[in-house]
Amino acid sequence: MKLSASFALMSDLRAAIGVATLPTLKAIWLTPSLIIHPAALSRIFMAAVWAAFAAPTDEGARATKRKLISPHAKGTVLDIGAGLGHSIDYLDRNMVKVYIALEPNVLMHAAIRTRAGAAGFKETDRNLLILQCGAEDTAAIHKKIDGAGLQVDTMLSIMTFCSIPDAQCTIERLVSDVLAPGGQLLCYEHVLSPRADVAWWQHFWTPLWRIAFGGCCLNRPTHLWIEALEDKDGKSVWNQREVWGKDGEPDEHLFWHRVCRFVKCSN
């Protein structure tokens, strides 16, 4: 692996620190007690980072998202880690009836409402639901969705499983308890590379990267965890599986992406 590729993420790291440090320090100045609440500080930092990074990140993945989301997302869509709601732009309103945004960072909710409203999703019309839960709180997610009289037909994750706590178990519970029988999981994630040299650098950078980017890990084999899911009888939970790569992406990329569409068995 070329040394330049091994250190390519340093520019992103510097940019993130550059755009988010001042807003974070300003928040501490206004509310000094934040210094003893690292989770709250992380949300402030990540809101500033994502305000700067979300649009270019979305642009870089636009072709892939169009192939994944637009033709497949349908019914009630649960967007895990909705961020600023960019996935809404790829939903076909003739196919998607309800949009549920799962976003624990409340600082991003206003942007979600604005983007959702422009696409015709509104809480007053009961076709928009914004949940503050973390993805790991599957019991609360299920309770809120069930209480709204909904079932999840499409579960969507766009570079989110990389940062949720206890990701492997959380994904298993989301699929088992939240995704409806016959429903589909659509995801676009950066994952652990199959190349040993690239994987070494992913493991090397992850401890630092996850501090700066809200727990984001470069070295999770998320697509393999999903594909291996089984029911209580040891049978695959999926009756359809599709996994492919991002067009034009080099093999030695530290952010090695997999695009997945899995359809859950109906019984």
C-alpha cells in the first residue's frame, strides 16, 4: 500500500478539527458545565463537522445512492443515523409512504424537518417521524414505531453502522425486532478491507479517528456481519442478498465501501 494512501485521511482529520473546534469551544464558554459531559460535547463537535462534510460526502456517493435507494426504498423507511436527512433526496415519493429518521443528535433535527418538508414528509401529516433514540436502543425504537401504528418495510443505513455502539449485536436486534418480515435492509458502509495491508492501516487509525468522528470505526466488517445473520434455528434470515462495491473505488482506499441489499425472509 502506498504511503500516500495510508495517510490520506489526515487532510480530513485536519479539516474536521478546523471547522469544529471553534463552535465547540464557544459552546463550552457559554455553558462551562459541558466540560464534564463528553457525550454532549461530541454531539456539538459532530454537528459542526457534519454541517461542513455532509454535502461533499453526499456528492461523492450520489451515483451509488441513486442505484441503491431510489429504485428499492419503499413503504415505511427507517433511516438509521439520518444525519441532516440527505437520504430523503433519493426517495421516490410514489414508493415511500412514511419516512422515519433515527438521529440521536437533536442538533440535526431542524435540518431533517426542513429537508423532509420539502419532499412532502411532515409530522402533521403523520408521514414523518423523528426519533432521538440511538440505534442500539432497539426496544425504544420498536415501541415508538409500533405506537405510531407502523412497521418498517425498508431499513436504510448510510455510513452509520461504523459508529454505533456494539454494532454487531445492534444490527442483529434491529433486523430481528424492528425490520418487518419480508422487509429489506439497504446499506452503504465503509468496511474492513480484505487486503491485509489496507486493513492494518485501518486498525492503526481507528482509535484516533473514532475520537474525532463520533465513534466512527474504519475496521468493521459490517457487510459480513449482516450477511451472516441467522434466526434462532440457525437458518439465514435473508432470502435475497446482494453486495457490491462502489464504482471506480481503488482497492487500497482506507474507506473501502460495500453496498448491500438484503431482503428478510417473510416467515
